[in-house]
Amino acid sequence: MISLCPNCGHRLNKDLVDGITQCCHCNRVFSSNLFNELLSAAWEARKNDLTPYAIQWQTKLDKDFAHFVHYFIVVLGYSHDEFIALVKKFYVASRS
């Protein structure tokens, strides 16, 4: 589930569970794939300093992905651009 735009972190008018939508703030179009779910969860964690369990509860991510987001965003303090680069490496590797 995506509540915040994975690109700019702006709250969406309606949570995206499945499909595609456009952010009314940055006007970028995105889908509900794992890549964008992780980026959106990173914004949630960054804005609210969430625990792994709160990330999992708010975003409906798998426990392991919630811990992944928490570790790199909250613990290590990755910027959005650093996290995008990390997730791209992870996402491409998982699809190979």
C-alpha cells in the first residue's frame, strides 16, 4: 500500500493498493510495485521516525522489508537519493 508519493513524499489523496496513479504535488506517475512501495515506506519512516513494526503496520510491507527500510532510513540515515540507488541495486538483483 502506498500512502505517500514515492518520489516527493507528499500524501496521496487516496492510498494506492494496486494499479497506477499520479501525484497531485509532483505530477509524477507511478505504479504499486515493490520498488515504489519501498520508496513510499522510506518517506513514512523518514517523516515519522517509525519503528520497524510501525512501518510494517502503516505500509502493509512484509516484516523483512519493513526492517530493511528502518535500518537504512532511521538507523543509517540514508537520504532519498541514496535509498533510491540502494533499492535499484536490490530490485534489479532480485529480478535477475
